Amino acid sequence: MNIPDKNNKTIFGFWVYLMTDLIMFAALFAAYAALRGNTFGWPTGRELFSLPQALTETFILLTSSFTCGLAMLAVYSNKKNQALVFFGITFALGIAFLVLELTEFSKFVAEGNSWQRSAFLSSFFALVGTHGLHIAIGLLWMAVSMVMVRFRGLTPLVTSKLVRLSLFWHFLDVVWIFIFTIVYLLSHV
């Protein structure tokens, strides 16, 4: 089993980074909560947001978290090809999520509901867009990691990088659950 040392300073440092990212997202959530009623008359979240699309995005991202977990189980069992398959599935699901999110953004902008229309939309685009940017960075990281696994194998250094990638991906899933609940679900209540 190729599990990195749990006392690894690099892993601890990455947890510290995730906590700073959490603070940033907390500030974005606070801004959204404070500004969500400032719609400048119209439109509101209830009128803009498609709950079925948000549910689809949630299902895709949670499934990607599951496949990422399966990839890490394969990594820990030193099954390189199986890890690559599960990371490939995770990558495809991440792309599908990002495409849905960008489609939603482009639809809003095409309808004249960009971040410039109201404080509500500014805070929405800032929060959800920052999450989307993190997903894009995670996908780039995943692509590079899959190349490393393919050509270097599951060395201790590569495994350590995969552990951090997995932590990052799961962190983004937790953030999305809060986005889904606070932004999409509460707008329809």
C-alpha cells in the first residue's frame, strides 16, 4: 500500500491552504447573503435559477467526488491503470459540470443579467465564478497528474500530489453543496 506519511508537512501545509480558501469562500458567501436582496427591481434568484440544472450540476459534482475517491483507493492499492480510469471519469465529470456552469453564465449574460446589472448578480457571479475557477484549476491539475501517473507511475512523490489533488477536489464539492443550498435552493423557498 502506497499511503503517504500522515505527518507529512506538505500535506499539513496544504490543509492550511484549504483553510485560507475556506475563509475566502466564507467572505464570498457573506457578501452574497448581504446582497442577495439587492436586485435593483428585477430579476431575483427565483426567476433566474433553474433548480433542475443546479440539481444536475450537484449530482455530477458529487459523482465526481465518488470517482475521485475510487481513484485514490486504486492509488493506495498501487493499481495505476485503475487509478487512471477513475481519474479520467472524474475529469470528464468535472468538464461536464464546468460546461453546465458556463452555459448558465452565458445564458444570464445574453439575457442582460450580467454581474453589472445588480449587487445580487455581482455577488452571485463572484461566488459561483470563483468556485468555477477553482474547478478549472482542479481539472488542469488533474490532467497534469494523470500524465505524471502514466509516465512516472505511483511513486511516493506522485502519490503525495494525488492526495493533495483529492483533498482539493473534495473541498470543492463541499463548497458546492453550500452554494447549491444557499444560492439555488434558498432562492426557491
